[in-house]
Amino acid sequence: MTRENTFRFKQFAVLNDKTAMKVGTDGVLLGAWCDVREAKSVLDVGTGCGLIALMIAQRNADCDIDCIDIDEGAIEEARINADNSPWSDRIYPFMSDFKQFICDKKYDLIVSNPPFFNNGVLAPDKSRQNARHTVELSFEQLIHKAISLLSDKGKLCLISATDAEEEITKSCAEVGAYVHQKVVIYTKPGKEPKRCLWEISKHNSAKRCSELFVQNSDGQYSEQYIGLCKDFYMNM
């Protein structure tokens, strides 16, 4: 998806000048779309620079957000960005491998913008490799672990490549979880879809499917995207 190099919160700049991991459309979409209305406890898996956690903190004034990542540099960036935000007292970045993550509480919302470039050429730098490929955390591992950490009414929200649907659906069935919402993301009309947004929980309900176009055919942001993300851009 396109890169959002000029993305800024209305309250403050998300990224300091030295931030290495740029803000992308995937994270913006997930952070703006996930349902935060009843969430008191949130876990951001693979937080990177902390973008999604910051967006959730802006949207929900009553939640605390744990942010984990296996990369020390990413956690340092997330910590800097959180400390420089209005929500520093509610965002807690720390280094952890989700596969070994142990917690004595349950989360109302778990979000993840995971690595899903399964078939691409591996990046030479290990931190970039981990951030871009399912070499450290597969969708199966993510879903199985996340469901065990959710509260009774909790939700897992994630973004994936479109070709991950079979793996995600299969992984949900294995742990008795259900897809509540699926949003197919198109860059613009006439293009093949690249991403899907997913909302998953322990409870069965009618599955809602929809589509979202990031841009119009002329390359300008669509009304759908503006309506979803306008609260986070300085100029939109």
C-alpha cells in the first residue's frame, strides 16, 4: 500500500526526525478502523513505532495500551513517540516475543499489523526481515495466542494481505473463533485488492463483508478513506 510519509496527529507529530520505520497506510487503516468503543485493556502486537497504539489512545480516553515488539529499536521509537504524546500515561511499550508472551490479565482488544510478505525476498537486515516476513510470527500463531488472551467479549483486529484469507479462516476454526467483519481494501477502482481488515472474536455472529477504496480513480483520497482517517491528519 502507499506510504504515508506526511501523516501527523492533530495533536502532535507521530514520528520524530530520526524514526527509521515509516508510517504506512496499513497501520493507519487498522488504527482508524478497529472497534475501541468498549475496550479498557488493549494489546498492540508488533507495535513498531507505536502508531496504532497512539491512534487508539486518541480514540478512546479510557483504555490502557500495552505495546510489544521483538525489535529493541522499534520499542525505543515507540517509547519516544508515546512519551512525546498527550497519552504517555496510558501507553506501555516493552520488548517481548508474542509467542512467549505471558500475562495475568485479559485484553478487550488485541490489534496487530503483522508481517505477511511470506513469498518475498528476505531483507538482509534482521530487524527489517522480522518486520516484513512471517519468519517470526505466522497468522496461525498470532490468532491462536491472541484468542487465549482475549476477555470474553474481546476482539482481535488485524490487517493482512488478501491471499492470507485461507490461513486466517482455518486458524480461527482451529481455536473456535469467528470472523465478525472483513473489509477488502483496494488502492483505487480498477485495481486488484491488496489488503483485508479482520475483526475476530470468540462469539459467533453474522459475518459482515464490505469494501473500502483508499483513492478515487484520479488518485485523490476517497470519501471513504477521508471519513475513516480525517481525525488523524493535519491536512485532509
